[in-house]
Amino acid sequence: MSDTIEAVERGFGFTMLDNTILFSGVSPGAKVCWAALRSYCSSGLSAFPSIGRLAEELGTSRSTVSRHIRELTDEGYLTIKARSG
């Protein structure tokens, strides 16, 4: 007999995590950062949260979030485009 694992609904919605990144070689922190960034994407794949906002939501420092974003960029999971204006 095997156990069944069920998710508990917390009322915050959900974010889909692509298996490509889930089973990649990036660090666990980078995966969580990627999921947080993905939660900001509405219909497309663009997100605009600040490093500070992500750090606060993830309970970590701005430098740690920056390191994870750099890792994701280096591995080809993110591209960064400067805002125009």
C-alpha cells in the first residue's frame, strides 16, 4: 500500500513549474526564484517585479535573489531586457 500526497489549498492560486527547469541542474534557490518570477507573468512570459520585492517575498536577501537571477540567465532560462522610457 502506498501513501497519497495531496496539496493543501491555501487560496493563493498556483504557478506552473516547467519540468525543464524542475529537473535541470540549477540550484534549488534558483528554481524557487524562477517560480516566483513566473507567478508575476500573466498571459505572457514577461515579469517586472523588483529584486527587493522578490527578496521580501522569498524571505532572502537582494544579493541572493540577484545571484539566482544571474544563474538562471547564465543557464538560458531568463533574459533581461532594460525597460524603455
